[in-house]
Amino acid sequence: MLAARMSSLGRFLPTLALGLVGGGLAFWLKIPLPWLMGAMIATTVASLAGVPLETPRKGRKGVLVVIGVMLGSAFTPEMTGDASLWGISLAVMLIATAVMMTFSVWFSCRVAGHSWETSLYSGVPGGVSTVTGMALSSGADLRIIGITHAVRILVLLVAIPPALQFIGHVDIGSATPALSQWLWMPSPIDIGWLLAAGISGLWLGKALRLPSPLLFGPALVSGVLHFSGLTHAAVPPVIIAFAQVIIGISVGVRFAGAKLGAVGIALLMAVIQALVLLLLAIIAAWAGHLLTGYSAAAALLAYMPGGAPELSLVALSLGIDPAFVTTHHLLRITLLMLLLPLLLKRMVPKT
């Protein structure tokens, strides 16, 4: 078992090195969200070029737990007043999600020409791991589902910096820590709190059968600890940067084996669909901002269709109300996972 794990780690090291180089180059070039964007772009280009890359299976799971703990630290006692505005925003998000999914399924079926099953699984705005698992026992085209979700997340992440600067008046450049901050580490007591939140949250997430339990379980426990004031422990910037690299790699390697010539039309359809969904998210975010007075930037990250770990990590990295963003994604994914089997039962037999 140990030998197999070491062998898997050895195969992943070149991919990790590529992601770190891409992130470091993006940091040097002062690209927004450098570690995430650099790693994602480097591995995406390499994957499409046919370079064999290893998926960060165990690494991604561990990083999801870390991200969950980090997100929980955003739930502070001071946010009680702001939370009262969330009801309207959550309603706007659910309406926007229904519109986005309706368009996605229609576009995939009527324009791209995919089956209803494939279109429905492809159109779910989020929960890519759960959706793919559910699709395994169906007649859906797993390649199309994977490409659609991967392209959607890629397009959304690439569009985040200009979209946020357009809608939310966010100074993305100032969100990157200075080099002098990278070596900061929390105290041993704070490290203990963070580890306890991660371990207990991992167990709780699986026990409660939460969607994305590795992410939302630790976020729940960490949120309770921080909201109650028991701890104010924070995660150091170097860990956040490494988490961005792993998440960026996990997006890029999804294009492994995708030959541009063979799946060119599918990629084009997925890009068009993702751009329309981005436009719908921007409109919904602006409507939510007008109705609640809440940050349009936070609303945009909360309403974007899919990629809860990626978008929550972006909110955390940029300091754009990660508690608000995480809560919206948790509610959306939970409802979608409950409703998807019912939608499949009603729609697929008729076709």
C-alpha cells in the first residue's frame, strides 16, 4: 500500500512541478489570482497538447478539507447583521440557477444535439464530481459531460478578474500577499484548532451525507468554531497559494486526452454555453445587488454556475465575503442533488 502511494506521488510530482512553475510565472507577471490561474493555464495547455499529466486524486481531497477549514474561518460573530440580507439573495440565486439550468439543458439538447440525459447532467450548475458519479449508471455521454463542466469552470475562472473589476469595483491586484507575508504561520494552539476542525468536519460531512462532504463538512465545523468565538485561527497565505495550485491543476488535467480535432465542436459548444451562463450570472448578481445592497462582486461569485471549491477559494483568496459565497453554493448544490433524480425520472422516459 505504501509503495503504491509513493509510486502515485512520484507520477504526480511532474504535474505538480508544472503547476508550481505556471503559478510562479503568473505571480511574477502579476496576473490576478496567480497561483490558481497560472497552474490552471499551464496544465490546460499541456493537456490539450497531449502531454501526459497525473490527476491530483488524494491531493485534491486533502486540499478540499483545507479549503473547507479556511472557508469556515470567514464565519465571524460580526457578520450577524449582514446575514439578515441573505434571504433575498438566496432567492435570487435559486431563480437564476433555474434559468441557467433551463438554458443549459435546452442549448445542449437543441443546439449541440446531445441526448436529454447527457444534456441534463451537463446542465447542472455545480457538483461536477457528484453529477459524474450519478451519470456513470446512465446512458449519458460521459465525455460530453466532462468537457462541458471542465470548460464551464475554466471559462468562469478566466473571466473572474475582468468580470469582478467590471461589476464589483474590486482591486484584484492588491489582493495578492507580498513576499514578506508568505512565511507567516499560526501559533501551535491555532494549528490545533484548524486540525481539529478538519478532522472532525471530514467525519461530520460524511455522516450527514453533505454534498461535497470533504469541503462543506470542515467548513461547517470551522464555521461554528469561528462564529462562536472559540478561535480566530487563520490559515497562512502559503497554504492558500498551494491550495490554489492544486485546484488549478485539477481543472487543467480534466482536458487530458481531449484532442482539439476530435472534440472541437463539443469544446466550442461548451464555451458558448459557458459565456451565456456567465452573462446570466452577471445580470443576476447586479439584480441581487440592487435588491439587497449587498456586494455585487460577492453576489457574482455566489451566483456563478458551478465550481463550489474553485469559486469559494477565489472568494477567500480575494477577501470577497467567502462565508456569503460558500453558503449560496452549499444551498444550490444540496437542492440540485435532491432534485436531479426527480428531473431525470420525469424527463428521460418521455424521450
